Amino acid sequence: MSEKASSTEAGDVVNTSHLEGEKAAYTQPNASDGTGRRGSVALNIVENPLKRFSLEETYANAQAFAQEHGMSEHSDLFGRAALVAREGQRFEMVHELKDDERAALIYERDHKWHGSKMLWYSISLCAVGAATQGWDQTGSNGANLSFPEEFGINGTGRDEWIVGIVNAIIFLTAGLIGAFIVDPLNHYLGRRGEIFLTALCLTATPIGSAFAKSWQGLFAARFIMGIGIGAKNATVPIYSAEMAPARIRGALVMFWQLWVVAGIFLGFAANVIVKDTGRIAWRLQLGSAFIPSFILAVGIFFCPESPRWLMKHGKIAKGFESMSKLRAHPIIGARDFYYSYIIYLEEMKVAGGLGYFARMADCFRIPRIRRANYGASTVMLAQQMCGINIISFYSSTIFKNAGYSDTEALYASLGYGAVQVVFTIPTLFLIDTKGRRKLCLITFPIMAIFLLAAGLSLINNETRDVSRAARIGPVVLFVYLFTIAYSMGEGPVAFQYSAEVFPTIQREQGMAWAVCINNTFAGILSLTFPRMNHVMTPPGAFGFYAGLNLIAWGMIFCFVRETKQLTLEELDQVFSVPTKTFLGYEMKVQLPYFIKSSILRQKIPKPPPIIEKAQSDDDVLDA
């Protein structure tokens, strides 16, 4: 291999017209590539930018990159890694590879879940941090049965609004304050430092809630808690996405949702454990939420910083060191890091040096980022529209109104938490095969049916000649079935999708906006449901959210694009397709195909996808 340096810098290999609203760097399909081999039939092709350079140029550019950033001892490693990134699944054709490097790449290809111990530790620890939110929701869920009476706010009208705002305030401050301090906290403290600071906040505030002497004191503690939750919620999924390999990124980042629901289950379990402690039960239910945050604060010290954050802040050598810890072999770390870097340089030419508000404006101004924002905002809003959080926030109250005693309502809520955990696990294996969009489109109509059925079942509560089992059983059954559908679709998708769709430069701002949408509407839901439940009656409230499920389905169909098994960098080209083109393809191609093949059971050929990797059989990257 020639080591003659190319006059072209490593960062110049990427077309970034998509960031400027022009036509994306993809090609139109051809029946043949000129060699007699059939080309891709996809409407738009995601190119491997390294293919634009010869083998010699690719190798030399990578060597120059290593030498320029103080990694001369790794220059040959980066040269070989660049060739691997260029060849994709044909890496065995790279003759420069050493035997151990080739063996490591083959093992990675054949073992999807292979990764370093540090990768699994870091992802698992971030997932534990997600349990904080779930645990707090369920702590207040159980506490709703007793703290209003403790503070003399268990009446109707004004008291219902007070209970609502005490429950809602953590989500309102999370969305309106916490999400928007993410950028400065990440800038000055890094991903790890920001997570540590918010973990300390979320360790102290549940304890403060437990010692509240009035509803105003409880409100103040939860106000501060919400700021910590918002900042954490916007950072931890990004941190996970930036560490995870593309081939299993969906599953690894989905650990967030798995541990949110694990936190919900553990919170319900804590509610049941302390239910017989008398008047202090609600204090213990709220205070117990400090446990996962404390574990997160201690454990984050042993995690590496995000390689992409270090890259963004000019710490290239440290970024590679971090990536190496997160990959099973140096050749894999060098491949992933170098491929990320060449595209990051091009992002910098468009957005580098812009201030906070300018980068936030880019989320609405630049077409590629705006389309990603449409998708992220849609899945975050849909999570609140589907109605899952009326169960998470108020299940104990709902089950009590259905005819259960306080203790029975707590146990029914515990079952709800267990259902979420159990049925989130299968989605670990589906999210990167079936895809984010497909799971949501399948499950939202199912959720609408089951939520409506649960609401109609509550009508029996007005009929006294119906047995207790007949009144309670259907409500619990349909709530559980609704929860199963949620756990296998929207639940795991929302934060996973939002964390991955934005480019590196706008990732904090984009995720902040998505978290703002999610938590603000969670707060509105939590604030209004007690009053809605009283005015509209439970069947009416459930029917209202059943209808919102169908509206959410339409929004997902229009704005959520598939992202499975693409690198964070390749997603740039997915969102380069104009919205009009995307909707035209879905309406005129995919929808008719679905109707004919799935409903009319006709045997017709599958239409070409709108997005596909270049020469997908040979050039699949796992960077």
C-alpha cells in the first residue's frame, strides 16, 4: 500500500448538500452497474463516502488524520481501519489486515451482540439512571392515595387542580427548564459530568419530598426534581446512542425504556412493601426513588466519556481512546471513530461555531434537521397522546375507582408494572429488525381498541346488580392488554428514535426540544386528568385518549422515517429526502402494497425501498 499522502483531507470526502436544503448525495437506481451485476432498486441510495477515493488515497488520508492529531503510533492502524470502513462486509478482501484484526472483525460480524465489557457496563449504568423517572412516577402514583388527605386537599374543584399540579410539576419543569439547560451543562461538564450532577439532584430531591411539611413544600421539591429529570432525560439517551454500534444501537439504547419500566415496577413494589407503615407510607413511597439515582452517581465515574463529545470538543486522541474502550478490538474502534470523524468535519463547515440559539433555530430552519425534528417531536408527543401515562400516573386511583380497595389497587398497579417489563424485553430483538416505524404503525391501532374497551368496561361500575368480578376484571384485563401493545411499540421507540436522528452538532438542541415536547405534555396530562376524570367520567376520559391514538398513528405515518441499522452519520441522507417525496412514496407505493398484500392477500412483488445503503449486499457499515 502506498503511503503517499493525498492532497485531499480526510474530511473532504462527504457531500453535505443535504444540510443546506439541496438534493441529497444519493443516486438514482440503475438496473446494472455496468459490470453485469444488478444494481440496487432502491429509490435513493445511502453512499459510503470513502468509496469516492481509491484504496491508496483512503489509506493515506487516514494516516494523515492520525499524525495530525497526535496519534502517530496508530497511523497504520487507522490506515487499515479506513480500508475496512471503505469495504464494509467485504473487509476480508483487505490484505493489509493482521490476523488478529481479521479474526476480531469476523467474530463481530458473526456475533451481533459482541461488545466490550465497558460498552455493556456503560449502557447498563445509563439504563439504571432511567429507572429514576419510572420509580418517581409510581411513587407519586401510590402516594396519591394518601398525601391529599394528609395536606387537606382531598376535595373536588380547586383541590383536584392542586393534586394535579403537584403531580405534574416535575414534568413541566423537566420540559420547560431542564431540557434547555442540557447544552451548557454538556458543553462545560461533558456527558459524564452532566449525568453525575443530575444524579445528585435526583438523589436529594426524593428525600426532600419525603420530608415535606405541606403541599407547597412537596411542590417545591418536585419542582427542582423536574429540572434534574429533564436534563438527565435529554443526555442519557444521547450518551448511549453515541457509544453503541449501529447494528445493535436500537436495542442498546432501548435499555433506557426497559429500565424506565423496570423503575415503574420497582416503584410499585416499593409502594406495596411500605403500604402498612401508616401515615408515613406516602413519604416512603416518594423517598425511595433516590435509590437508582445514587447508583448512577457512583457508577458514572467508571464510564468513559462519549467519543463523539470528545471529537466535537477537539479532543481527538482522547476520543479514540474512549472509543477503543467501548469496542472489543482496536481495529473496530479505529474503524468506527474514523468513519464518524470524516462526516463530523463536514457538519462543522455548516454549523460549527454557531451559538446556542442559532443551533436551536437550525432545528427548524435547515431542511435535513427540520425533518428529523418532525420525527422526534412526533414520537415524543405520541407517547403522551396514547394515554399510557394516565395509567402510570393514576393507575392506583383508577383501580380504586373501579372497585378495588387501596391495597388491591396497589397490587393491580404492581401487575401493570410487571407487564411493562416483561413485554418490553422482546422488543430488544425486534427494534433493529422490524424497525421503529413499523412497530409504531402496528401497535397504535391496537392500543386505541384496548383503551376504548377499558373505558367502556368502566360503565359497569354504575350498575350495582353486576358482580364485583364482572366490574373489575374487564378493566384490569384491557388495561394490561393496552400496556402490552404499548411496550412492544411506542414505549421503546420514543427516546431511542429522538436520540439518534439529529446530527452531532445539533444533537443536544434537538434532543432538548424533543424532551421538552415529551415532558411538557406529560405535565399537561398529569395536571388535567384528575379534573377530566371527574368532568368527563372515566369512560369519557379513556375514550378521549383512544381517539388520540388514531390521530397519533396518522402523525407517525406522515413524519416518522425508518432508521434501523444505519449509522448516526448515514441518517443524514435518510432525512435528506424531502417530506413531499417521502409522503408521496408512502401514499402511492407502500400503502397500496400493504392493502393488496396484507388485507386482500394478493401475491405481488415487494416495492423498492425509498432508502437503501449503496450496494447493500457488500457495503454495510457497522460504524
